[in-house]
Amino acid sequence: MSADPALPAVDADGFRALYRRLRRDRPEGALAELTPERVAAAAREVRSGRRVSLAAPVQTRPGPDDPEPAVHRMTGAVAGRLPAEGLDFARDHFAMNVHGDADSHLDALCHVVYDGTLYGGVDARTLTDDGAGALSVDLVRDGIVGRGVLLDIPGLRGVPWLEPGEQVGAAELAAAEAAQGVRVGPGDLLFVRVGHRLRREEQGPWDPAAARAGLHPGAMEFLAERRVVALGGDGNNDAAPSRTEGVDYPVHVLAVHAMGLHLLDYLRFEDLVPLCRREGRWSFLCVVAPLRLPGATGSPVNPIAVL
């Protein structure tokens, strides 16, 4: 496990100050930046018409990063239960721990509880056994459709992936922009690759709760300045172990609770990167369509990039 010594640890007072600087209280969160005009402009990103999923296959076997994997079983017509004649249907049952450390998912604005509140100062007691009474994933029932930008940090560093524990700061995000010839702007969906998926595929799964690459809390100032509407990563966007005093998931607190950003965790960019390299551009139309789950704190998700 390694860490970039140039990125400082954040003490409690420094984190509180950063939180106050980044805090926004718009009812719809950062989605306010996603105007119809920006959606229409994002559609003009489509040139070749190539489509690629940014999700990983759902995991159904337990592992060190997924002790409670998704459950999928067939409940209808299968071998051994097929009718001799006439009509029948193959059917499925599916269950999932949405916020695990293996499957691609979206975090709703009610996901992060901090100091007894949700985003915008909403009382966390609106969370009940029956679901979230405010800020649920239903807030994005019409989808998040806009210009996606992928910043490839391992590509910038000339390595296949970042090692668990490494962090990415605002300066490195800006350096990746310059190296890739792209600029993140208002209304964009920002995707940051740290190589978590490739490392998992080549070296096997590990416990990311103990060690994973991610963003430094200071990187969120870059996102605030550029006024992005969503942040997605191939890890869970936070690095571990946290170097923020008293806060294990500082990026989640800043992104969801302070800024009203929907997070997309544990995506997969290994099919997108070669397409971007081949076409010589790192921006694209992106369509994120979570399930309509009123009261839910998140949803499995399969974002689609269209180049």
C-alpha cells in the first residue's frame, strides 16, 4: 500500500473548513447544472455512434470485496422443470446489497448521514424502515443524461493502475485534462479511472475497505469549480485508509452531503479507454438510468457511453 506524500492528511478543522466552502443547498442538488441546453449539447458529442457499458458484471459469488453478493436464481421454466407441451416462461429472482464494494451502483442524495442530517440540512430521521422520505433515488427517475468526461489517471502516470491507498488530487485531475486534451465543464459527468477494476481482474479481489485508491478530499474543489453534476469512479471514489481525521469517507461526505452530487461507485472503464484512445477524444454522451425505486438510497446502474 502506498500514498502520495505530496497530498497532505486532512485534520478535523481543515475538513470542516473544506466542507463549508463546498456546501450547496439547491433542492435538486448538482443536477441544477444539467439544463436542457446542456443535454442537447451533450448529444452532439456523438460522432461514431459506438456504445459501451461503464458497468461491471453483477457478482453472484462471495469474495473478499463482496461477502454478500447479489442473489440470482431461476424461478420458472428451466431444465428439469420444463413442461412436456404448451406454454411456460423462464423467470428470475434477483436481490442485491446495493452499496457493496463490487457491483456498479449509484448513490442517492439520502445515502450519506453526517451530523444527523442529509444533503441540504434534511433531517436524517426522514430515513425509516420503509425507505427514505426525501432525496431518494427517485430524484433521478428521469435519468442523468449529459456530457461525460473520463480522466485516466493511470494513463497519466504511465502505470496500469494506482496501488491501493494512493490518492488523486485536484492538480492531477487538471494535469490529466491537459494530457488528454479535454476540459471538464458545467453540467458534465466526471469519471475518474484509478484502475481498480483492472487490478481486480488481473490480481484477484481484495478487501477494498482496508485499502483502495481514490480521490483526495481536496480534489473536490476541482469538481466544485467546474460545476459537474455527477462523479463516477472504478473504485468507490474514496481512498482507504482515510487520511482525513475522524471521517472514513470524506469524498462521500463532500460530494453527496455538501455538494449534492450523485456518486457512481465501482464502475468499469476498461472497454471505454481503448475507444477513447482510438478516437482521440475523452468526452462522450453518457446516459445513466437508475431503477425507479421510490424510497431507495441507491440503485444498481449500467451507464452507457456513446461516442
